[in-house]
Amino acid sequence: MMVFVFSIGMLRQYMPKREILLVLAVAFLIGSIGGAFFLQPIYEELPDVASTIEKNMPNNEETLYLDLSSSVDTNGLRNDVSSMEGFKSFDETSISIPMWHFNEAEHDYFEEIVGNIDSNYKSYNVTEDKIVIELADNYTSSEALKTFSDWFKLVYGETLSYAQIHAVLVVDSAHLDDFKQVLLNKGIVASNIEGPVQNTVNATNSSMLSNLEFTLVCGGIGVVVALIGIYMDTVVPAYRRFRKSMRTKRKR
């Protein structure tokens, strides 16, 4: 398409001067169409290409943050991912327990009592309608939920209906896609991914032009190519004269 645009520009000497603007408009249109329909699909693959290169770098690791329903069998999930090539670690870090909207007295009560329910609660935070409990090392979410649920039933006579488990999965960057697919098969999508591959994808995405900007740039390239064609018969003789003058200076 650019060869066609260049050829149109070369025909300038056979057309009226006022037609040059039409040539440039056609060049912009052709460049925009070529960019939108031919180059843009390739351009959009740049983050994947950049991430593929980063995945092949040795010793790179990706950290996947998982928000799991309490109905998920975390022990089974741990066994599945730990048997895969590229597995580094899997840790259950905390649990979130949605509650009703606390009044001030209830909030103060839970602030005081939660730490006494289980000594394996590393720390905790009570908001206006939720309790978040950080787990001690080597302490599972199922154990933490059981102790809290038992206490809650003893005090309030009710059972907890829902809780969320927060886990961290660390894997080799080269096998990131394999782990993402296994999680997806279980209906799990990482809430956040950190690591060299994801950083590369984010950096590439942030530096890329929008679809409209990319199309306009391609149109501009079409105009530049047309201008080169238009003034080619002027540039080439000037270049030849320049080379000739340089040879003359060297002989002197």
C-alpha cells in the first residue's frame, strides 16, 4: 500500500499543482486504512510478545494473589498446584468474614474479643461490616474458620454463611500460563499478579498508543511516503550533486 502511495506521489509532474492536496489526502486515507486493518492487530500483540521474552528469562517468579470462596477445597488446590512444574509456594495468608453493619459498641466488642478466639490469629482488623484475620505461618484457613465459626455459633447461636480466603501462589514465570489455566479450570481468576512478566505487560500497555492514535500515525506515515514520492525528482539530483561535490573535495 505504501508502494502505491509512493507511486502516486511520483506522478506529481503529470498533474496540476492543486491536485497535490488530493494526493496527500488519499495517502493519509490509505495509510489509515492499512494501519487499522493490517498493522493494528500486530501492534496489539506487542504485550504478549514482550511477556514471552520475559517468561524465558531464568529465575523469574510471578506472584498470584487469589481471593477464594470458603467453599473451595484449599487442600486439594494446594495439592494440584504443588505437583506442577514451576511451583514455588502456596500460602493461605488471611480470611475475610463479612458481618452485619456494626454499631459503635459492637465494633468495640469485636475489636477486643477476636484476638482471644484463637492464638494463631497473627493479627486482625475490624471494619464497620467485616473482620479480616491474618493467619500465622503454617496455619490453614479451614482451621481459622472453624475456630471462629465455633465461637460465633456459641455466642450468637448462628453459623457463618460465607467467608473469603486470601492466598498467595508463587510460580516460575516460564510456567505462568499453565498455572493460570489450571486455576481457570477451577473457576479461579487471580485478583492480582505481580512479577517481571506482569510488570513488562503493564509497562508495554501503558506506553502503547490508543487505536485512534495508532491509526492517525499510520495515516501520517502515508503522507510522509507520498511527500517523498512527490519530491523524489528533486531530492535525487540534489543528492547526486552533493556526492559529486564531496568527491571533488577529496581529490583536492
